[in-house]
Amino acid sequence: MKVLITGAAGFIGSHLCERLLAEGHALVGVDNFDDFYDPQVKRRNIDDCLKAGDFQLIEADIRDSAAMDDAIGRGIDAIVHLAAKAGVRPSIAQPLLYADVNINGTMVLLEGAAKHNVDKFIFASSSSVYGNNEKVPFSEQDNVDFPISPYAATKKAGELICHSYHHLSGMPVTCLRFFTVYGPRQRPDLAIHKFASLIEQGNPIPVYGDGSMMRDFTYIDDIIDGTVAAIDKCEGFNIYNLGESKPITVNDLIVEIENALGKKATREYLPHQPGDVERTYADIARASKDLSYSPQTPIQSGLAKFTTWLRQNN
């Protein structure tokens, strides 16, 4: 199978590329090496893929319809669309840019996929679409009409656009709602990477609110397992949660990071940030049934692997 992966040099994208190459698939990776964080980090992420297997890298923006038409026209069987402007708080500062990249970029890819009769389209959505849903765990059947950040709204919009293209073209589409993914190569602005780095340096860590917010931290290998299964079993139109389904508070997360590092944190409590949801908690029954999804990495094991990687790469 020949697979096009957008955001190929990012955290999730580079891990997915490595897995699919190891399974013998041919890949076309698309990345614009955005400067949201150091582009050299992303180039290191993808370096091994460039040296192994059938891998072509296209440096282009997903909003560039000519470049995407060229990429999709290379005999692509499946598209995994991971590229996006990411992050809740930055989306509040740059809502127009987030809408442009995340909505228009997704439409460019869907239009190309429909034109070239791509067999499967996988869209990376987010647990942020659930907003401050009071019912837990979050189910794919829950109402997600109340996002509380521009980023979350663009991901909900992406799901809706995916459905419209499925309805009009018949192209099989699967949307995956990722829940707080962590592990080696995690973006440096995300909590686990940020906290662990600051603790290592002996600097205080910022805790927004009282630390009682809960997150369903999910290890990268489990996310990749679910994504590969979604590619294999992409039929019709479906939405799946991919999470650990064992949320913990930020305060408890910090204790686990302290244990993994063997160092104590200095906490600096700050006001609650606009756009932050109170908790995320994935109901994974549908993914378990349809994709045989079964996360295998508890937070303690995942943090041990992450801190080993962090110390080897700092």
C-alpha cells in the first residue's frame, strides 16, 4: 500500500512513518517544517525514514493545492492527515491562521483525495472537540457542538467536512480523536515534555489552576497501534476515540514525572487559562470493538521511556 502522511516529520507523524515503513509500505511524507517549534527537531525526527525504505519527502504546505495534487497523484492508496496548527492556547492568539490551515488545508487534501480516487482517508481529530462535556467518559456519540477554543472548533469542522466528502464521493473516511499523546519526540510545549525539562534544569514548573484538571495521557505506541488499525479497517464513515481511558490529575502527573526523573519539582501555581478543558476521558469501547484497540502502556512505563529519551536527546 502507498500511504501519504501529512505532518510526517512531527511527533505522531514520524512514529507512524517508522511503523508503516517497517511493515513494508511505500510512503509519501508531506511537511512544511513550520517554525511553531525548532524545524531542526522535526528534521531529526524524520532522518531515519529518509535513510530506510520507500519514502519520499515533499516539503510543502497543505494549503498549496498544486503541491497536494502532485503528491496525491503519485498513486496514493491512503491518506493519513496529521498536519495542523496545534495547541489550544496559541489558537486563541491566532484564530484566523488556525482556521486557514486546519480547515482550508483539510479541504485541499479531501478535494485531491476525491479527484484521485484515494481508497482511504484518515483524519486526525482531537479530544478537544468534547469541550467541557460533563458526562464521562467521553463517547463518540456525545454532542460536540460546544468547543471552547478555536483549535477545538477547527477539529470539529474538519470532522464535518470529512463527512461531507464521504457522503458526496463515497470515499471511506475515519476520524481519530487523539487524547493527550505523549512519548519520545513529543512537542516541547506540551505538559509532560515541558514539565520534565524544567524539573531536570531545576526550574519551577507552571501549573495553571489548582492542578486538579484531569487528562487522559496516551502513550505514542498505543496511538500508532490504533492509527494503523484504522488505516487497515477504514470503511464508510467512522469516528473513534484513541485514549488510555485512565485519566489522572495534573498534580498526580507531576508526582509521576518526579518519580521517573528521581527529582522533585517546584510548582508555580498560575491562573486558569482560557480554552483549557477541565478533563478528558476517553470511552474506547467503539475502538476496542472495531479496531481491536487496547492500550498497553500505563503512565509509569510511558514516562520511564520518555525520560530516558529526554536525557539522551538533551
